[in-house]
Amino acid sequence: MRRLVLLAPVLPALTACGVIRSSEEEATDAARETATHAGQRLHGPRPRTAEAVGRSAAGVDGVEVLRVKGTATHEGDGVELVVRTSGSAYNGWFDVEEVTVRRCFALRVSPGAEWGEEARDVACPGGLPLGFGPPPEVPQVALEEKLPRVPEGGRVDEAEVRRALAGLDMDPSITTEVKTENGRVGIVLSPPADPHEPVDCVVAPGGTSTWTPPRVRRMPGEGGCSVDDALHPAPPPH
């Protein structure tokens, strides 16, 4: 009997010290992990509108977008999302069946946000998940015909390039980046639907060339695509 009396307080003590966690706590951790993973998917150096960020987040499995704050990733504090995710866990000490919870978290998308930054717990706002219309497409035009021609030994006029791009009448949510370096101009056009699907263009002395980097480079976690890639194309992956 004495051994039973001594062992009786063990379970509450372990629980109080956090050794044994409830299913609800573990399920909340699982929901937070899903939100944090969504934040990793949204992380990237290129400017995007708040709508583009929200649309991308809504496309992540298990994520509902409830609120979008901000204008663009590179303006002010960037874009903050409130997302709702779910998580499940089972702890035989406390429950007879699996416990599932739905929780809300805040994600920040901006140049100052660190990759893998843990999602913050927040109260769920009222209302239904936000809906986003279909993403715009990069205009299917012959860019080489629209961009200015440069004679051999000449230098590219960035202002002239920008005027040519403005004349394409693109959807305003398509991100355009332009950079001049040593008389050459690099251009990147990026539809907001998938930041890993841009079209790279280069205007160089002696001619104009446009291309799309290999898909493997544009996948999450790979080399990506930036305006510097337009100016300095990397060799194809092996």
C-alpha cells in the first residue's frame, strides 16, 4: 500500500512540470507548424503585392487566410497575414480518441522577416476565409520585338526599356524588376500566382534575348530567379 501512496502524486507532478502534455497542446503545436511552413513557402526576396501574398498562402494545403494587412512586401512593415490551420494529436494519458483543434496565427512577409520565423498565436477574427480571384498571366507577347534594339558596342537606355515595358499593358499585379549594370539592362517579370515562375529577359549590347530559367531552378528551395540572374545567367543544373 505504501508504494501505491507514494506513486499516486507522480502523474500530476509530471504534468505540472510539462513532461506530459495534453493532446490539445500537442495539436496546437501541429497547427502552428503548418502555419510556420506556410510562412516558409511565402518567404522570398522579390516584391509582391498583398493580394499576391494572400493568394499564395491560400494555395497552401491546410491554410485558410482570414485577414491581410499591408500593401506590398517591400512597403512599410511588409504584409501581415492571419491564417487559420488545424492540428491533431492523441495522448492516451488523457484522451480516449484523437483531439483536433483549429487555431489562428500571424505571418509576416517582408525583406526583414527571417526564413523559418515561427508563426505567432493570435485570436481568430470573425468572418469567412478570404477569397482571391484567378491570378494574372504574364503577357504572351514577343518581348524581343518590344524591347529596344542596341547596336554593337552601344549601351542600353534603362528609361527606354521601362517605356517599352509600360507599353505592354500588363496586369498591375505582375511584378516588374529592372536593373542596369555595365551598359546592360536585366528584366524580370513575375506573375503573383507562383513566385517561382518568372520570365527572365536581358537587353545586351548587340542584341536582345529573353528566356525562362529551367523549372528545377524555379522550385522552392532551389536557385530561384532574380534580376541578377537576368544579367548573369547561371549554368543549367546538373
